[in-house]
Amino acid sequence: MKLFLTLILLPALVMAQAKPKKKFSPKLGAGVAADRLHPLVKLENVYPLDEVELKISAMAFQGDDLFVSVFTPDRQNKAPFKKGEIFKVTGLVGNSERAKIKAHRLMGDLYEPTAIAVFEGKIYVGEKDKISRLEDKNGDGVFTADEKVVLMDGTSQPNFHTYTVGFETIKREGETYLAGNFTTSIRLGGSRDLNVTVNPKTKRGSTFLLGPITGTERPSQVDISYYAGGYRTPNGFAVGDENEIVVVDNQGVFNPSNEFIRLTQGGFYGHYLLKKGDTNIAAFQPENVDSNTGGSRYQTPTTVHLPQGIVNRSPTQPIKLKGLRGALSVYNDQWLMGELTLGRLNRVFLEEVEGVWQGAVFLHSGGHDAEGKKGFTAGPNRIVKGPDEKYYLGHIGHGGLWQFLPKPNEEPKPHYGLQRLSFVSDVPADFNEMVAIRDMPGGLEIELFKAIDQSQLDGIQFATKQWTYVPTNGYGGRNFGEEGLEITKKELSKDGEKIRLTMPGIRDNSPPFVTHQKYSNENVGWVIEVKLKNLQLYKDTGWYTMIRHQGGGSTQFVAAGLDVKRDPMKYAQAQYKAICAACHTLDGNRLAGPSFKGLFGKKQTVIRDGKKVTATVDDDYLLRSIAAPLAETPEGYPPAMPALNLSVAEQRALVEWIKTLK
């Protein structure tokens, strides 16, 4: 399991001086740290020295002032939830002295606000249950409850997992609209819950447009419409310079990977909301499909998969890079994206292939630094570009999976933070990385930041493989159909900046499909992992999502891959990496759940039917915990394990593997 919701805003770029590209000479054996700050960016800690805790859930600039909404995440379905607030942060632009940066409280008593925008001088706020405009009637610069004009009410019943994510503003036929996402209701533990209808116009798990807004609009003058739907935890939301809308969704039921989605209007992205008489379903969710069973054949393909635990665990807000100059201009039109629990930024490259958007994801920046210069002070949740062309990162945390998770024997990180990111003008002489991975007929093309020569190409060891996912009505899911890809030809472009790999066997979103139980990978596509060894790169791996392959995907039979009966131990390990690793360690450290190390045979106090009971962790105990995870809960841990929907054979394989972890 992983963080149920996270939000993010992106950093701002300093325009780099134009520099010609140079041939790249690697420093052999130098090595690259797994999580560190990208060599082409600079971080500053710009958190105000005031005694405040800005757990930032949304951000928006007006002039040089940054407006932020803050709240304390809570996983209890008990109203009232923690009190949310709005602050104005001043002294940021053109200043690096934290003593001059001030946080001014503008409003309190808000119901978990996670969306904010400033338009025509007015502040718009999205709370759990409503969207409002603030009016300073008495002109004192702060706001009270009677200075809130509610534009839409009843957007959610009380549930710890329902938020209004945003805002961005979008122009339509000369009018301006607020755009954002509604997340969905779930049960403690991650299973789907009924999204009980309060306002019949609300569709949870969807992208909405509310308006038109003018700064003086009244509730009767606005309406809500929907652009796309079918998400579980769409914590990331952004609009590009061409009005393209991007949503980032967190892994869950019907969603085995995290997803970066460049939306198709009217698209449905596969997370079915339970349909009952008094519930709402996602926008564009097919009415004729059983909402309990679902099925990927009815969904719109995602754009880029973000493999769970490898690339992302709790992805947050993306932002599009623009205005970079010189050598850095190769990153223009790519996206940076936050990652809360792993404490990272990742980078996404997109391309359109035969009318379909797809692309690659790369690790970008990571690591913790209390000073905020060499890493992140807390978990990146929001990112926004300032008037100084720099990016401001807002952090949030609380505990459990609502935080930048500490490493073994490491102190917990703060639950709040604000940092400024800019791009450097001087490129290190020894820097190189993969800028992009592109589809080409019969293979892939890799673009490098700096050119290499033929001898360097000859020295590269390529490791390439592909896999797919099978979305089911159980939480998460492992890789399916994993297979290596043989490179039969490798060529270097004349300028030395592109490597073209001929790789027969690449698959795309076409038959034959992989099936598991009653589900398949139709409309899922394939992830291609490309690793370049023996070439000094900042990061040596990229992950390309193949939906449409030029010339067509392989029609060869897909091997069965892991089989629980043939190799239960390997099967169990794969299940652990895909689903369990987010909450259960193998080294004795605790996360949201107990460590698996030495778990078998222990005496455990559990809460069963509201009473404390001492139980021995034996075969029966583990099978009960996997099959019905909320029937009893280990004392001291939240009731947070989702239903996994595993077969009896899969459950027994996990139990036998856990028993080996001494």
C-alpha cells in the first residue's frame, strides 16, 4: 500500500546561456548516487522563519505573493476534519534571506482545502465538500466564514480520501473556467467505497471544469462539466501551454501502476466507481459495464506508466518545462513531476505516434537535506512557476504514508516545507543523461544530452526488457509477460547524440493480449525498460510506455511468465515488490505495516471485534490477514491494508515465502 493522496507544484527555470554541445568523455568508474540532486538544478530553502507549519496542499502566485492552502492530512472518517488554512507568503521573489520571508494567515476553519487559484484579484478555494470564492467585504485583508461565496456545495460525503485537487484556469470560447480533479472515496485499507451522492452534479474520480468565473460571479451563474474520468487518486493535475490537461493517478484498484495521463476529452481511464442507487460514478464510466467487475477493454490507454516502487509510489503534481535556453533547451516541453513518499522529482518525455500520445519517464532528483540545498526538506507535493521564472515546491506530510518516508535508522523528515528550484547556466563537463526515448519502426531511439563516439557506443552494455499489467478489482498488481528484448542492430547518428536500436519483438496495445483470471491487458500497453551500462550517465535507466509501435507490435505468443504453481517463491517475491513493499519492509523497520523479517512465529497483539487478543503469527494467521485484512489489525498499526484479491494458491505462496524471512 502507499500514500492515498499527495499533491505537487513544480519549480521555476532560470534561462541558461547558449552553449554548443560537446562530445562527451566519461569518467570510468565514477559511479552515480541513487538519490541526489540533478547536476543541472539548484535548490534553495525558502521556508519562512515564522513559527508556522505550512503543510502545503495547493499553491498559486499573484504578482510576487504566493498563496498557499495548508492542512493536516487525517485518515479518520470522522467530521470535522483537521482545520485547514490559507496563507500569503511574501518576500520570496528576488530574495534568499529566510528572515525576510513571511507567512500571513488569511483564513482558517477550512475543510481540508487542496485547491487554490487567484483570478481577477480574487482567491478561489477547493475544500473537501465545496468550491468557493473569497470576498474581503470589510477590506481588512483577511477572511471570515461570512466572506466565502460558495459556488458549488455538496461535492463529497465525509471520507478521508476525497479531495478537490487544483486549480488551474482554462479558457473556453472567451470565458475562464476553474479546472481540477475530484478524488474518490475509499475504505480505510484502500478498498473502494461507495461515493454517496450529495450534489447530483458531482462525479468523483474525474476532471472537471467549473465556471465561467469572473471574480464577481454568483452561484447561479456557474455550472460544472467534465473533461475525463476513471481515476482513483488523481493527486497530480496540470494544464500545459497548449491547454493540454495532464493528470497523475496513484496505484490502486484497477490500476496496477501509477499513471501519467495526457487526457483525451471524454476519456475513461479504468478506475470504476461502485454503482448503486445513491452513488455517483466517474465521468464517462460506461453505464453498461458491471462496476464490481470492470475491465480494461473499456478504458482509454494511459500515456506513461510510472512503475510502482521503482519510479514512483505516490506521484504528485506535474509542471511543463518552458523557456529553457542553450544546451538546456532540449528539456523544453518535457514535464517535471513530484513524488511524495520517496522524496523525488521525476521527468517525463512525451511524443505523439500515429495519433497516440506516449513516452518515457526518467528519475530526476532525490534525497533528503535538512538545509534544503542538496535535496528535499520534505515530500514534494505541489509545484508552481513564479514570476521570477523559478519553480517553487510545496511539501506536505503527517505520518504513515503521508510523508517522505525515512530510511532505516533515519529520523523522520519534517511534515512541511517550501523550496525554490532553478536551472544552472553552467553544464558540468562530465554530465550526460538520456534526454528522451522515442519509438521508431522496428525499435527505439535514445537521445543523449551530449554526443558520444562510436567507440563509446561499442562499449555500452544494453539491458532491455518489457512487461505489461493486468488491471483487476484487487489492489495493485505485479508485472505480467516480462521478457527480454534482443538488440540486433545499434547505430549512432551523425551528430553522435542519438542511438538507434533495432529490437524485434516489441509489443504494443494489440493482440495477443495477456490474460489473468477473467482480466486482460487490453488497452494497457507495455513498459520497456532501457538500461545503458558502461556509459557514465547521471541516471542509466529509462522506462518507455508503448501503446502504438510504428510498423505494428509483435504478434508472437506471450509466454506465461511466472506461475504460482511452478515457482511459488519467485511468484511471491514478485507480488511483494508490486504490492507489499510499500508498507512492509524486509529489514525489521516499520512502515505502515509490520516488517516481514522474523514475523512468522511471533506473538502479536491484534484488535479483533474491538478487543485486544494475543495471536501467534502462524500459517492460519497470515492467510486470514491476506484474505480479510481488516478483520483484525495488529496493535499500533492503522487499519490500512487493502483487499488484494489473490487466489488461494497465491495466498499460500506469500505465506510460504514470508516464513523464510528470518
